Amino acid sequence: MVREQYTTATEGTHIERPENQCVYKIGIYGWRKRCLYLFVLLLLIILVVNLALTIWILKVMWFSPTGMGHLRVTKDGLRLEGESEFLFPLYAKEIHSRVDSSLLLQSTQNVTVNARNSEGEVTGRLKVGPKMVEVQSQQFQINSNNGKPLFTVDEKEVVVGTDKLRVTGPEGALFEHSVETPLVRADPFQDLRLESPTRSLSMDAPRGVHIQAHAGKIEALSQMDIVLHSSDGMLVLDAETVCLPKLVQGMWGPSGSSQRLYEICVCPDGKLYLSVAGVGTTCQENSHICL
């Protein structure tokens, strides 16, 4: 242990210092110095490796002042060229392709597009799956190039805005409820058939129902009654020949004609029957058919 001696003296007094003085050396020596140099060298090596890795990552990821790889940052947003794969949901206001190419959305499971409000609730959804395309919204509408509605669907009705709706299936079209249309027409040289297998078929119009066959015949088949009703007008059968082959025929009477001529009689309830024509009317003689 070294003891330091401090001596005070007045000015002009000469004091002899002892010969054995302790000299202090400032610094790190020995193994501590070698460890410090080794630590500094290790830091330099780590710094160089980090710098090299940063430069390699920048080169591999194609970082540039305008973006990264095929991703470019423009004043209008982000521009991504080529094919890209998103592992998590993508949130965007607008997605469009280049002018000379189409936009392709592809997934191994399904593609879902959601529209949300300010509170984060889903207000509209389009889901394209492997077996079904599902649209969830208050209203679904398809427009033409000039903005004309072509097809509109909501909870109350389905509106087809085109001039013509064509059904090409071999079984036709099946409607569970009423259909409102100004015209129902078959393709040229094809038959038009309106059928109700288990219920009734009704055709109503405020100004009349017109049924016309230009190159064929019209058949009306029913398991029960066929009713032709006019509230204010009359029923007109305008043809060269009106054939009623299965009308009930009355019995031959003594006043019957030998030329097999008949007259048509009408019951009070509207039922028609045939009675053999005579000199006068014979409907009264066969009126028992009405009972």
C-alpha cells in the first residue's frame, strides 16, 4: 500500500522531496487491453456483416426509390405488375388492371369481396366458390355499357330490363309464382307450351289476352274444366268450322230428321248438347240432359 504525503510550505522555502516517489500510469494494460481490442474487433465484424446483409436484402427485394420489386409507389396509389400472392386479407378502395390486360382473381378455395361501412359491418359480399357464386346485398344489379339496368334483384321482385329474355333449356323455365310479361313467344318452328302439372294456369291482362299460332294449331288440355270468361264483352269463335265432337247427343224422336241433322241446345247452366233437328226445335224433348 502506498501512502501519499502532502507537505505545505511557504513561498521561498525549499523542501527536498524524497527519492522514492510513486508514478501512476493511466490506461488499460495486460489482459484487459486484449479483451477490449477483441470486443471492438467483434463489433466491427458484426457491423460489416449487418451492412452486407442489408445490401443483399435490398438487392434481392429490388428496393428502389420508387418501390420494391414489381411494386411501385405512384401518386395515384400502388402499382403492382405481374402475378402476386396475398396470404392475408387485402384492403383497397379500388383495384383495376392495365389498359391492355385483364384483371384475374384466383384462389384455391374461394374468392370473397366484402364491402364494409364506417363501423366495420359487412354491407355487401361477393363470394366465388368451387360450386356456387353467392351475392349477399340488399340489391343486385347488372348494367350495360351505357348504364341501362339489364337485371335487378331485391327482396320484392326480379326485373329483367332487356328487350327479350330467351330460355334455351330443354325443360323450359319453372316459375313458382306469377310472371308479368307483355309477350311469351317460342323460337321459329318450335312449339310453345304453358303447363301447370299440379295447379291451375291463369292468364290475365287489363286489355285482353291474345293467343295466336301462325303455322300450327292451339291446344288447351285440362284434367278438369277450362273456363273462358269475359266480364263485359262476348266470346267470339271466328273460324270457317267450329267442331265440338264430344257433345252429348239427344235421343231420336218421332219428329227427327232422317238426314242426321242436329241443333245445338244450351242448358240454363251453360252446358251444350245436341238435339236431332226437326221441323221445329227439339231441345225441349232432350232437356233431361241438363238435369
